[in-house]
Amino acid sequence: MLKVSIPPDVQRTLRKALQAAGTDECGGVLMGEHMGPGHFAVRQLTVQGGGRFASFIRETQSALHALRKFFRQSGLDYARFNYLGEWHSHPSFSVQPSTTDHQSMLDIVKDVRVGANFVVLLIFKLSCRGELEGSAHTYLPDGSCARSSLVLEGIP
């Protein structure tokens, strides 16, 4: 469905957050740039800890503050720079979305206050060799979900 690119600077941020969280989940929101048809690059993300071994709950006010700041910095060019979706870690499990993950993302994309045409969920973990592993899934307001392409750009 979509191609989601993760540049080296964002990969470094993710790796640092995953190392700090250890066996607990962490996550946040994704802010992206529209690169072309079906292609988005993550330009910023929030990092929120406070997760547990098998759960993570986003702090809404902190996420909204980060989004407003991103929008101002990008000149309020919503067609090019916008909210892309959510990310979190599965340090002890597969990087595939759980039933709870699917439902959470469907709740977001169907929320008319969010106003999204789609949302992306990225799930990450560090391999036993410390390499970033992840998956990308896109959710639509009609309730459908499709696996998307996750591209880790360059060498972080």
C-alpha cells in the first residue's frame, strides 16, 4: 500500500529510545513528509516512555504539543507535512500488530476529529545484534488494513 522511509537521524532516535526502554514498550506519534505518490518519509517522531512489558499508552497532550510545533516549523504546509500515525515497540514480541494494536489504529483513523485519510502504525524492536527491526501497516477509515513497505535509509 504505502512506502514509509526512515532516515538515519530518525533511526538513531528510535535505537536510543528502544535501548533506554529495555524490555518495556515505548512509542509516540509520527510526523511525516509526502515524498510522492504512496511514499512518505518520517521526519520527526515523539518518544514517550512509561510503557510496561506488553503495553504502551500515548500521552495525548504531549503528542498534540509536538504536532503543533512540527506544523509551525513546516510552514503549515499540511499537504506536504502532516501527522502520519503512531509507532511503538514490541521488545519481547514479534513486530507484527496485535489485535489491540489493530483496534487502536482503527479507532484513530475512524475518529472524525482526527480527520485522517489514513494512518500508519510502525512497530520496532532491536534484534539480538542491536539492529533495528520493524513493520509498517496502513489503516483506512473503511476499516481495512494493509501491510506497507518499511525502508530503513542509509546507515544510521
